[in-house]
Amino acid sequence: MLKSPPTAELFKKAVGVNKGSDIPYRNKIGTVNREQLSEIATIKMRDMNAIDEEGAMAQIEGTARNMGITIQK
């Protein structure tokens, strides 16, 4: 069974950048909306230990913050 792509790669593709921010809490590289976050969570769901999609989205939001990506609510 193959694993899904890394979460960081999915975020880079969604935002359209080549790499994450060098200083993630100061330099923001892009924004994703809740729909894009949901799509990424759906792709990653089988590889995660989350009970539901909301739990997976909460875990994935941490990756976005560490990359310098803002989540639009």
C-alpha cells in the first residue's frame, strides 16, 4: 500500500510555491481556505490517526502554520 504525498508538498502545490517560509511566524508565503484544507485532510486521512476529518484538519493546520501559510477562516 502506497502512502499519500507529504502534507508539506500538498500545501506547496495548493499555494503555488517551491518551499516554505524561512521564518514561518513572520514571513507568510500564502493563504489556503477551509475548502483546500479539507481537500488535503481527505487525501491524508488514511495515513493519519485522526477520528474524523475535523481532527485531521486540526493536525494539518499545524503543518501549515510551521510552513508560513495562513488559514483563511
